[in-house]
Amino acid sequence: MPCQDHDREKGFPPIQTLQRFPKEELSAKVVMVRFDSSILLHQDLDESVSKISNALLTIKYIYEAVAKVVLASSWTIKCNSKVLSEETVAEFLSSVLKLKVLPSQCFYEHQQPNLEKVEEVDIILLENLSNYKQELANNSEFARRLASGIDIFVNDSFSTAHKILASTVGVTQFCYACLAGFYFEECLAKLKTIPECELSPSVAVVGGVNIKDKVKALRVLASKCDGLVFVGMMALQIMHVMGKPVPLYLVEHEGVKEALEIVRYAESRSIHILLPSDFLCKHNHLQMQEKSFLAHNIVDGKFLLF
């Protein structure tokens, strides 16, 4: 396709999207959707948001194509303190999607998934992938079990696209079609506009973790923008290399070199780096306990950033 050739010229790999995939081919198929928990499980998600979110549209579109939908993701207290178990996540998603979502422990040590047992439900939710070290290791056997019975894989988790996970990379070798969902495609389209942005002054707000994996993207932002605003865990990495007091248990030590590289590059271009003055943290064990710390005084190891 011409648009894919254009993307290749701009340095973006061509991807097959759900939007361009024949909808009739979804019918009677089992489709796994790797969703972004930071979007779909957001604590403040309300009805007006749910009506317009492309993350929700991906799931509803596949369901309306008469496919069996299997949802997979990982989540922590950072996503939503009220939805931690598979049961509460399924209940939350049911209320947002207006469809019946059933939690299903679909992979065990000695048992394969049995999708026939849940024909009466609209959507199946797999176990929290955060509970499995094989997910982060992209274990091939784990990915095979995860994809057992799946025909088509749809990745709608843009925030994990840079990670090599069993649920984003490993499963693709066991499905005959692998597609980008509507939310993924929306985020990619926004990313493609960054190199073309000529607005000035412009400022980029950067959050998240794993600065080592994101250094190339950060360098592009630093080359285009007049200022960088760092928030959350990312801010702590930048603060550390700038010599500001940060508890060592909050520092990604494997990414110190990359953080320093970004700071030096920003300084070479004389662009501003803005950092938070305080952080809201949640207790590591007492889920409902929160505490605000000044940026230079995060000292209690019992508290973690949201």
C-alpha cells in the first residue's frame, strides 16, 4: 500500500491494522486483544470517555464481528487500586464495555485452555500477566500456551510496544494474523507527526519507566522541542543524573547512562528541563494509604510512586 511505503521511507515499519483487515474474516474466529491496562483500567474512566475511546472500540468492533474475544494484559495498583484481582477487573470491564466479561484461568501447568466451556459469555479475560515471570522473559512455551486456541492476535497496547513480551511478541508466531488495534493505530499516527512538527515553542511531557529502552525516542523529542517536562518515575531518573537527591531504590541503575545522555544533549541545545516539585506516593503494602513528598525528600522506602 502507498501509505505503508511512505511509512517505510520515514523510518516506521509497515504494520497491518484492524481497520484494514476484512471484518468478515473475524467472524467465528478466536481473537486475542492485548489491551493497555493504563487506559482501560484507569481509575477515573467515566461513561463519556468510554464512548469515544479507541481502546474500547477495538474490543467492541471485534465482538460485533461475531468473534470470540479473549483479553490479555498486565496490571498493578498503579492502574486502579480498586481492580486488582481478575474478578474485579472483569467486573470493571463489564461495566465499561456493557458486555459480559468472564475471568478465566486459561493456562495452568498441566492443562490447556478450554474455550468451549465459556461459550455463554461475551468476552474472556485471562489472568494478570504480571504474575508470570515468563511474560517478561518472552518464554516461548508460555507464549504458546497463552496463544493456544487463538486465531488472530490484535495488539492494542501501545505503551508496551517497545517491550519484548510473551503477550506482545511471543504469541505472534502462533497466530495466522497479527494486527494493530484502533488505539495502537491512533497512537502511532500521533507519533508520526512528531518529526514533522514545526510549531515553536513546543514542549514534550515525558513519563513512564525503562528510560534505557526509550532513549532514541527521547533524543528525537530533545532535537525537536524547546523544553522537556519529565514526570513520574522518568523524572526521578533525570533528577538522579542531574545530582538531585533521589532514593536509590527508585533509580533505574541500568538506565543511568541513557538518562545522562539525554540531559547532556538537552543542555547542548540549551533547551529547558522541567521537573516535579513533589510526588504523590502510595504505600507499598497498605493500598489506601497515600502520602505527598517534596521532590528532594522522598525518603520512606514503604512508599512507591503511583
